[in-house]
Amino acid sequence: MGTLDPTLNPDLEDIAASYGEGTFLVAMQGDGIVGTGALKLHGDGSGEIVRMSVATECRRQGIGRRILDALIEDGRERGLDRIILETTETWEGAIAFYQDAGFEVTHYLDGDVYFVLRL
């Protein structure tokens, strides 16, 4: 198992401060965290989904989809007009996952693919 480099993830030092205006969801199985997802709010009527992750052994069970659907619904309830996100362009499963949820590719840049979902 890999290790988390805290210098690359300063938002995890204080989740409440980093995502206080938005939403940070955690999926649990038993006593363990098996998934996360966050909706960061931007001041322009948009939100950004970040920190979407499901433990490898728990994938394909609908956990990620429930997290994503909850974040999208939260964005709608907040009156956002769009939600953006990005992922690594070689992660074909993640790309298909977001496209299946209605996200459209806007562009590719530096090894990442960028999406938008208009609400």
C-alpha cells in the first residue's frame, strides 16, 4: 500500500477549513473509509468535484456513483449552473464513469482530461 505525502495534500490537514463552504463526503464500511468525494464551490456559479476515490477492493459496487450523485444533487440544491472536474487521461474507467454520469469532456491538458456537467 502506498503512503500519503502530506506536502502534496495540504487540504487534508484541515478538511473543515478546506471544504467548509462546500461538501466533503466519506463512505464507510464497518470501521473503515472506503470512499470520498468533495464539492468545492467557486464564486462564479460553478462547483468542482475533487477527492473522488473508492478503495480498489470496493470498486464496482456503486459506492462512487452514490457519492457522485450526492455531490451533483448538492450542486443542484445550491443553485450551481455547472460542475467541473478533472482526472488523469489514462484512467479510462474513470473517464467512462464520469461520461456515464452525464459529464462532457471539455479539453485535455498536460495528461489530464477536463469535464463539465451543466445543471
